[in-house]
Amino acid sequence: MSNLTRSERRWSALALIVTAQFMVILDVAIVNVALPSIQTDLNFTQANLQWVISAYAILFGGALLLGGRLADLLGRRRLFVAGLALFTASSLLCGLAWSETSLIAFRALQGLGGAMLAPAALSLLMTTFSEGRERNLALGIYGAASGSGAAAGVLLGGVLTSYLSWSWVFFINVPVGVAAIALTPLLLRESRAELAQRHFDFPGAASITAGLMLLVYATTRATNDGWGSSTTLGLLAGATALVLAFIAIELRSPSPLLPLRIFRVRSLTGANAAMAIVGSVAFSEFFLLTLYLQDVLHYSAMQSGAAFAAFAVTVVVASNVAQVVVGRFGVKPTLTGGLLASTVSVAALTRLPVDGHYFWDLFPWFVLGGAGMGFSFVPVTIASLTGVERSDAGVASGLVNTSRQIGGAIGLAAVSAIAATSTSNYAHAHSAVTASSGVALDHGFQTGLYVLTGVLVIGAVIAVSLVKSAPAPSADAQFVDGEVVALEEAA
């Protein structure tokens, strides 16, 4: 590795970062198709089965801001390795789980590892590539991994579950994680924020981590208990109080976990709002369409996974094309176009019939939706990191990851509840139809997709209103041959 040129080292480092990010995003979706097998083997109750997904989401979404700031303070490479190690070890434990309690606990640890790893990975990308064409190209590749991770997770989960066992959806992370840990010292240089004071904001960290975890937990409970139940409302009130306390703490803290001044960059604020919408649509759309394929069209796990191949491949291609389009036309037109393409795709899917045919009713809209996601994710990531001070690279990376994860968790809980209510209402209105019938389920999925169409329209409006058309280069960054000299320290 010592014979690599600076340019070769940068792109090898990117390959490592992208692999780690893909693994984290993949694990959000890969477990979905394995849930029936997990339920049978570990004797999960129907009520507790959702916690295989929710335990990961709560720790991952809740601790991302904390992980981003720790990367700035303790060292981005150091936290990257720590996150990889925890994620890899907990993946092994998940595959070896012997009961529902043990699997849920290990999934929570896996989510914590992801929360340490994801913002460190993105901030390492920021400090390795200069703002402009090179970083946009790197973000295009990063966007391909992040955008296609969910679709690829469904595909890979179906293959592993069908031909091996559910344990392998976790075991597959182990060799990848071990190899990534071994390569990290060779490819990535340490960097950390240049701060006069390195005090850690413990009150801020405690309040926002607890608040975000409680928010994700509340939305998860709302799926079963209802949004108007006393439990849900109480949890949401507690989450709101903790987030408000966090804001008050940050306004007074000399070393805030999340410097609120970064929200003065209007484009960053708009980009994080747009990212929350992109996340909510991606999580919810894959959830609804996976259920449609399995419960309405009666596809097997393997067939359901294969059906998303068109989506995943298109995201990869579109993400790499998007960085070129951003360079020529700017962030705002690219993001707006991507969101509108996604809107058309989801709107078309609202017409899914009970006897749908894959190539006529799904395939063209999967391709368009994959293109829309690729052309959305890359520019929104660029916009969320443009103009950010060097000392805030980790927290900005944590913030954009948090926006996607929290948006996804809330969107999924809300849309799944809306779809379930619509299915139930349809069954009650038609005495000859049961709630588990294909026609009732299809009606509920269509309703959920109508909601997602409206959400995407709101996202396009945000992109037009708040996001800058073209990023301006950072004035305080110093680069030599594309590397950020001021941020790098000897390994």
C-alpha cells in the first residue's frame, strides 16, 4: 500500500468508506425478508418481532449526532474503526442469537455501531476530497452505495434466507468488517477538528440522544397502539421536551454538540429537510412494496428480492451520473428533478392492481424511482455538507445521517399505520372482504403510496425554496493535490 500515489490512495480510501457505508445501510433492509424465518426459529411473538428492526433503528437514529461529534473530537479514523469493530462483533452475535431477547439486544448494539461508523465515514470522505468536482464524484459513488443499500438488502436477504439461513444475513458482515478494519490504517489518515477547547457537551449529548431514541420508539409504538393513544402521546411529549431541552443547552454551551450556527446556512437546513423526506419515502416505499409483492402477489422471499434488482441497479447508475449533472447544472435543478421523478414513480404505483404483472405494473416505475432516488440523494448530500466549517465536518455528517434515519423511522411508522387503517376501513365497508385479503391489503398500500406522493411534492418545494443552485467552495479549506492537509495527521 505504501507504493500507492496520493490519487490512488484517495480512491482506495473511498472504496473502503463506501464499503462500510453500504454495509450499514444494507443492514436496515436485509433483515426484512428473513423475519418469518427468525420468528419460527426463535419463537418470536408477533408483537415482539418488530423489535428486530426497531432496536437497530432506535440506537442507530438516536446516537448519530453523538457519533458525529465524537468523530470530530476523538478522531474520525479512530471512531470509524471503533464503529466497525462494534458493528462486526454485534453482527456475529446476532447470527448466534438463541432467543428473541438476545437477538433484540444484539441488534441494538449493531445500531450503536452503525451510529458511530456512518458519520465518521462521511466526514472522512469530506476531509479526503476537496469541495467541488472531486468531492461530487466521490459523493456520487457514496450515494450509489447509500441509495442502493436498501434495495440490495432486500435482494441479498432473499438469497441468503432461501439458500442458507437467516443467520447469514448477519454473518455476511463479519468477513467484510474484519477486512475493513485491517485495511483502515493503510488507507485512511487520522483527522479531527481543530478546536481551541475539546470539552465534551455531556448534557447536550444526553438530551438529544435520549430525545431522538424516544422519538423513534414513540413512532414504533404508534404503529400498534395508534397515534392518538395515551402511550404514544406521552412518549411524543417526552421526546419533544428532551429536544427542546437540547436546543436550550446548545444555546448556552461553550462547546456545543451541535453548533446551531450551522443552520444559518440556508441550503444546509433545506438539504436536511429534503434528506428527511428522501429517507421517509425510501423506507416506507420498500416496506409497502415488499408487502405488496409477498402478501398480494404471493412472491417468495427470493422472488421479492429479485424484483428490486431493477431499482438497485438504476440507483447505482443514476447516482454516478448525478455528480456530473450537479457539476453542470447545480444542486437545486438536479435535486428538484430527482424528487419530481420519484413523485411520478410513486404516483404511478398508487394504481397497483391486485393481479399486478411485474414487467407492466412495477418494472418501469422501479427504474424511474431508482433514477429519482439517485438524482436526489447525491445533490442533497452535497448541499448538506457545502459551506460547513472544517471543525464541524463530523457533526454535519451526523446531522444528515440523522435526518435520513429519523425521517425514515417516522415516515415508516406513519405510513404503515395509515396503510393498516385504510385496509381495516376497507374491510369494514365491504362485508364480503377480510382485512387479510389481497384486495383490502392492496387498497391500504395504495393509500400509503398516495401519502408518499404528497410528501415528495413537499420535498420538491423545499428544494426549490431553500437549496442553493450551485455550491460555493469553502474559503478556509487548504488542499494539496486534492487532500486536506490541515486536517490530516500522521497515522
